[in-house]
Amino acid sequence: MQQPRSTSTSNSKVILFDVNETLLDMSKLKNALIKAFNNKAAFQQWFGLLLQYSLVDTVTNHYHDFRTIGDAALDMTAAMLQERTLKSAEKHKLLALMTELPAHKDVPDGLKMLAKAGYSLVALTNSTRSVLDEQLRYADIIHYFEQGLSVDDQRRYKPQLDVYHTAARQAGAEPASAILVAAHGWDIAGALHAGLAAGFIARKGQTLYPLAPSPTYQGKTLPEVAKQIIDKKAPQRP
């Protein structure tokens, strides 16, 4: 998988992919957090805090990498759920699971469809590049991607608009000709407001932000979204 590149030739077939929950099934981590805190709300609480405070770092210009925020979010989760505080070794073990997540079952087929159709597939993550590399290797999907991009290079998190602009250009495309595929409404909203097209995968428990523009493509699985992209046909709306 190549590093970010800069090119004067715009590629109109670039697709940026969110990673966590979009490509990777986080059930293993979810179950581990529920067990650690003995609370069914633990994962949603922790992941929500992780995303919330990544945005706080972005708007206040005080950057910490995603793992560091994740560690702090575990402490906050313990305080908010009034459960026991986790020891450092326990937190390390939980956060290490981020690099041991399998791909959703539909992902390889969807990636294969897009690669065969000539699209350049690029991963764009809020995690560091080293974590991204481990994730894609563990999930056995790294070979589908031409590049792996991390917000760590920019020291600001999605959905800040410049993150999408910079990522598209690093991938060799102008933002207006690039597509972001994600399973998060906030990520879809960010990409659309940044001028990219966007494909939403409606994973279980995920929904779109009603006050944002509608995604260009949407479906329940990556192959459904991939087919729409390849056919350049948006889904029918009621």
C-alpha cells in the first residue's frame, strides 16, 4: 500500500473509504467493552466520547492521536457509568483490539467489484497510519487498497472539511471528482459539505444526519453501493 502522493493529473475514479464500522466489524471490541464495564451501553458511550473529543481537539487546535483519545475516553466512560476504573494493562488490551477486527462479510466482494471496475481505492481513517496498516492486514483486505491515508498527517479529524480536500488530492483527485464511502452519518455529511460525492452503507445501528444533504449513493451493503457507483446510478427515492 503506497504512501500519500501528489500529482498534477486528476483521477476521476478515486474512492475514499472510512475504516472503523464501515469496512471493519467492531463487534469483538464492543463485546469486550460491555464485559469490562458490565454495562451494555459501554461501547456506545466510549465510541461516542472518542468521536466527540476528536472534534474538540480539532476545533481547539490541540491534537492528540486517536489511540490517546481512546485511552482518555475509557477513563471518562468509567466515570460516567460509575463503574470501576480500568487499570493501564486492561486499557491497553482493549485498545489493542482495534487492530484485530475482521472485515464485514460483504466487504471483500464490494471492494473486488470496484477494483475490477478500475476505481482507485484509498483508505482514510481517524486512526494513525500504523494502526490502519495493522487493521487492513488483519482483515486481509489490504491488497485492495492503493493507498492508506491518516488524519494524523494533518493533525485534525474528520469531518473537518479540509481533511477531505487534502485526502482527495493526496489520492490524485480533485474533491469534486472523488467519492467517500462510509457508514457514519457525520462522515457522509462532512464529505458532502466538502464537495465530494458520498456513498452511505446502512450498517446496523447507523443512520444519516437528517439536516445534511442526502448521500449520492446508499445501500445496506458495500456491494449494493458499489453497483450504484459503477453504474453511476443513484438509488430511487420515495
